[in-house]
Amino acid sequence: MKRIIFLFLFVILLFGLSFTPQAVEMDPMSFNGFYEEAFHYFGSSKSIRRDSSVISLVEHVVDITEGNTVLLHATSSIPGATINWISFNTSVATVNNNGQVSAIKADCSAVSILAYVLDANNNLYFDGCTVYVKIPDGTYYFKNKSTGLYADATGYYSGSEVLQWIFHGAENQRWAVTYLSNGVYSVVNEMSGLYMGIEALNNTTAKVTQSNYLNDSSKWRISKTASGAYCFYANGNYAYNYVIGSTLTGNTAGTSITNMSYTNDSDFRDEWIIDRMQWNYTNWYDSSFAYSTDYVSKIGGANVFSSNVFYREFEMPIGTTSIYRKYDILCDSCTTGIHNECDDNICGDDCSISHHKNFYRISDQLYNPQLINNITCLWTNRQDGTFCYNSSFDGEHTLVPDNTIAAVKTVGRPVIQFFNVEPGIDDSVEARMGLILLHETAHAFGLSEQYIQTFPIQNPWYYSHSQFYYNSNGYSCVMMEYYESDADSFYNSIKVGLCDAFCEHCTESIASLINR
């Protein structure tokens, strides 16, 4: 019995000599990790200790968004001692002589940052901070780097598969990423509200599905790769080095996404490009549009067309939302009818006060509730001259000369756009709607009317085919007025990627406006 007590006391004494007591806030695992890394880095030539009475860090666990910095604070009881700093993974996070940590790239592994001092006997005392570099919370699209297809939720129920599909920007391709802690995230589909997960852990044939539950199969570790894309580990698969990727190298829509071992090579089936959703179309239509179900069915197509063009030409994904019928829109309140202007006897003609077909008041109505980074579209089918505006609103919105189309861009609010989609003599409704939306979206980002600025003539509308504004396939820029007979051909050529929608001048202007 005495031998057992003696042995127990000896072990305690030995531990006390080898390691100074840990501060209460430090996790023992983290402390041991810090000690091992410091011992490996400095070797056995120094006495390495952690002693909070000699040096102490205020921060012991820090999360930093990639590209950002944070300042760590350390104090030392040794008079005049220089506090030194080390990062044990400088490819993920660096630290300068003042303790400022710079987040280089997102990584699901922790980075140890050490602050240390040396005393007069060359003994080293340290304290450590665990740093996680993360991507910012937000809504994203996930594009496979090999196939170019997007993660696309196929249903609203738990267990429904997540497949790869061509980009269309709708809610089932949008994923809300939320950082939890310790390098782990939740990923929720915006359409279904379900977690993205893997159907089985430690299984290379397991498919990516949706789940009601947040667990190790539906929590994710996300790390940036050498190629600049990202790999996704289900939390329970991290130890096995299993990430999710495409089962095929081709770009066949409907291909499954499964577990696979991560390999840092040029195959890229196991890597994903993360595109942050920065803009979104919100669509409303009024009674004039409701008369044609064919027109309503084409709103989504116009959204997809415009979104695809902006993604292809500017890497700017624009999402789409559901399409809403607005029953209380002001322009429907005018008793003189859809295609007639109001007059003094019915509504009054003061645009700033009561006029039901006043662009500014309708935009104000649609602006509530306020939606950040939304392009709000009111789709109408009303004849020329139906809506009114007056000069006091110049700068608040722009109108074409015949009041057919308007794009409202008021400082500090979402852009509100109005459209008249009545087809011209030869162009189809589908082409007309897609080209109008594309044109007006460019206004949403701040591009002005190019044809009015380009031609210093009395009526520039009918002189739109300038040799300076043809693109490489012979069609005019979508910001110019094009012949009605060209509309279908122009629209279809843009749609299949045979021609660019914007001329070189407009492309450069838009790229500058959206900081690309």
C-alpha cells in the first residue's frame, strides 16, 4: 500500500516538473497540441513551458473569415521582454511581430498561433491561440470544378438526392452556409430547408442527400485547395479523408455526387467552386399580365436567360425567386382601365402625390419590405403612355421616350424595374422578355442608355445599328436598339452561347460597375 501511495505521489511530482499547471480556459487537448508543436519547432535545447504567470494570451480560440485580420493580445511579466509570435501553418494563417493574424485561406484544420518569451536563462514560456479560418456565412452556389455543373436539390423530403445540374439560379441550387464552430458548418438548401448531408459515413459509394437532422453526416468541414476551389468533408468523414465529388468527369446533368477520397491532382471531380449569391430577382406581375398565362409562364425563363448571361460573361450569379401576383398594385387601382392614363377627375395627375400609374409611387410600394441586393421586377403588359412621370423624378428613374419600359434606380434601395412586354411586329414574347430583362438588369448595375449617349441625333431610337456596336457575330449589343426582325435570332444566339449579349464597350463598363 505504501508503495502504491509513493508511486502515485511520484507520478504527480513528475507531471508537475514536466508541465506547469494549465490555465482553466485552455482545453487540455489544445494545450498538449501547442506543447508538441512548440517542442518540435524549437527542439529539446530549450526548456519549454506554459506558464500564464509569465506570458498570457487574452484570446485562446479565434474564428477569422478568409482575407480578414485579427489582432491577438499578449502580456508578459518579464520586464522588457520581447513577445514573439509563430504560426504553425502559414499557408492558412500568418502572424506578424505585433500579433496580427492574417487569414490566408479557409481550412477546416485548426492553426496554432503561439506567443512566447525567453527569460534570462533562455527558458521559453508560451501561450497559444487556436485559429480557424472560415468562409463567410451566406448563400452560395456550388459548382463542380471538373464538370461545371451545380449541386441541385431534387426534392423537399429527407433522403432526396442532391444531383449535379446546369446552372439556373433557382432556390434548389442555393445553399445557406452557416459557420457553427471548430471549423464546422451547416449547409441548408434554400428551397427545401433541409440540411445537405451524406447518406452513409466511411463509404465511397454513399450519395449526397438532404436530411432533417444536423449530425456528423450533415455537418461539413470546408477547405480551400491549391487550385483555389474548395473540398467538402462530412464531419464524420474527415478522419477518412473522404470528400464529396462527381461520379463522372463529363458534364451530364443528373450525375450523382458521392463520397470519394480526396486527391490533390488535376482531376478536380472532388473540388467545388463556391459562388456567392450577390443578387436575386424578385418578380411581381399585375392584372394586365395575369390575362395571359403564357406570359406569366415565361417570367422564369427570362430570369434564367438573364442570369445565365451575367454568370457567363461576368461571373455574377443572379438567383431567382418564385413569381408573385400582386393584387393590390397601385396601377390596378385606376378605374379608367389597364391601357388608359388616369385623369384629374379620377385619380388626379400629380405624380408626386396620388397618381395610381405613377412609376415612383409604385416603386415605393414594391420597395416595402426592403430586400437587400434584390432586383425587383414588376412585369406589366400596358400600352405606351399608360404610366406617368414628371421631371421632378429625373435621376430617380429612367424612362424610354415612349414610356414603354422603365428602370428605377433610387439611391439606397433595391432597383425596381418595369416592363411592357407586348411583342413587336416580328419578335416573340419569349425573346422580348428575355432581352428586356437583360437590358434592364444592366441598368440595375448602373449602366446608362448607350444608344442615347452614342448618337447625337434628334431621335436616336431608330438609328441603332452602328458599326461600332456590332459584336463578333454581327448582332448589335443588347444595350442598343435592335431591329425587331433580329430579336429571335439575337436571343437564341445569346442563349446557346454563339454570341455575346454586350458589346466590348458595355462589357468593360458593366465589369467595372460590378467590380469584376
